[in-house]
Amino acid sequence: MKKILIICTTGMGDTLFGAPALRALRKSFPGAVLDVLAHRKSSDLLRFNPHINGLYEYRENPAVKLALAFRLRKKSYGHVLIFHANNRALSLLDWLHYGEALTHQKMEDPRRNIRKPIMEKGLHSIIRRLRLVEEIGGKPDGTGMELYFGKEHQRMAEDFLSAHFSLKSAKPLVGVQIGAAEKIRRWPIENFAEIIIRIQKQYGADIFISGGKMDRPLYRRLGRAIDLSKVPMIDSLDLLGGAALISRCGLFISNDTGPLHMAVALGVPTLSLYCPSFPDTTGPINRDEKNLVIQKKVPCDICLDRECEDPFCMASISVDEVFDGVKKILGPS
């Protein structure tokens, strides 16, 4: 029996970029054992994925890592596909029994039998993962991401909507992600406030703020310009409860961060705001009327200084530009 371990121990977007490859693996090898090692903060994104057999949570705790290594060691995998990882996670391979490991990152290691196939530059992250599937004889099955959740998460979304909005409302539901892990990826909070006001005025939309507890300070700043009682935050929901709520949106506006990729995976129309990062390789893979990307070209084209104190690239994206994108997706009021 074919046994494959997939490693993805980084962020939410990187986890979801692997979804098309998981689908391709299952369709290519119906009887195979497909186990995934995912970071504990992102593992729920694969909790209900029908294509995998086992889901293992990666944690940095040394004792937990050692126990995990002994569990995986018993499996004796034929292949290890490294969708995305750091060197700390790869140290687990020293404990495992496996044939060959494949990566698309710059982490070839003959000692660990990690090989990087030749790939052309500029490939989207989804395509790079699919290339690993092809290397072991599999066939791609499209590039669309997938995200699944349970009935309990649907109930969470319904409870949130009934608590803050009318379930029978014909108004469009709009989600707005104001935060991002890095300052350089954040559109100014004052701009978010203005776009929310414009959407409310023109469309009468029900709007919620996506984010976690770390985004609370930004949410409080948002309250200086808008009535927060009419724009609730969803930090009371868990990750998949938030996904269930996002799935009901007619539009999701976001910085370049995890919830954006959740919305894309759920088939929700998105308007994403990018700093000089790489939307061609990490943004929505299908750019169309449902997935609009706004990015300003600036002299520091590729952002090398993640500690930039003045992310003027994001500030240069105007509210008018974003509202034009809103109108393209939501249509006339």
C-alpha cells in the first residue's frame, strides 16, 4: 500500500495552497494512505478534508515533537512531500522511515534524501505543490482550493448572524479583514473605516470584521470613526466557525493574510490588497471578476525589509480604487 506523508507546518495560506495537491493525490492514488503534518494553528483547515487519512499537529514543544516522531516513525512512508516547512520542522525527518522526500523550497539535503525537482521561476505556490504530485506519478485535478467545515460551524455562523443581523435580510453580507501578521501588509485602518462607511451608505450592507484577538487594537481604532455596534468582530468564533461565516459573504475585502485565502477556497468573491509581495505566486490563482487584486508598484518592488516603519505602498492604495473594486463585485446599488 502506498503511504505518503505531506508536511505543511507554516501559515494558513500555505496550508490551503496544498488543497489542490491533496485532491490530486487522492484521485491519483485512491487506495493510498495520505497523512498530513500541519501546524497546530492551521491544522483545522484540513480537519474535514475528505482526501486525507491522518492529520497530525505540529508543535514546537520538544517533548511533543519527540512523541510525534515516534508515532510517525511506525508508518514507514514511501514518499514525503514537503509542501511548506521550516528547518525546525524538517528535523523530524531524522527520526522517520521513508523512501524519498520532495520539496519545492530551497532545502535540498542529500543526507535526508530531500530532492528538489527542477521548476521554472515564478510558478504559483499551488502549481509548485502540484509539481511534487506529478513527480511521484500523480496527475493534477485543477487548481481550485477547498475548505471544509462541519454542521456545528454552520450553527456558529447562524448564531452570530442572528445575534448581530437579520437572518432574513436581503442586504449583502461583507467581511473585512483589517489585520495581518506584518505591518507592511496592512492597509491603513482609517482607509478601512472609510470604505466601510461607503459600503454601508451605498449598499446598506451587513458588515463584520474578520480577525482574532491580536486584531483587537486595530478594531478599537476602527471605532474612532464608525459605530462598532453595527460592525461586529468575529474573534469569538473559532477558525472553522469563521470560515462558515465567511462562506456566506457576497464580498470579502482583505489584506494579504490567511482569511483571504480561506475566502478564495470557499468560492467567495474577494478584493485583496497587496503590498510589494507576490500576488502572482501567492494571491488568488484565478484573477477574474470574482477575485480582484489591487497592488501599487513602488521603487522597492519586492519588499525585502519586513520591518519597514512606513509601508507607504499600502497607503498608496486609495479608498476610491478599493470602492471601484467593490462596485465591480457587488454591482449597482
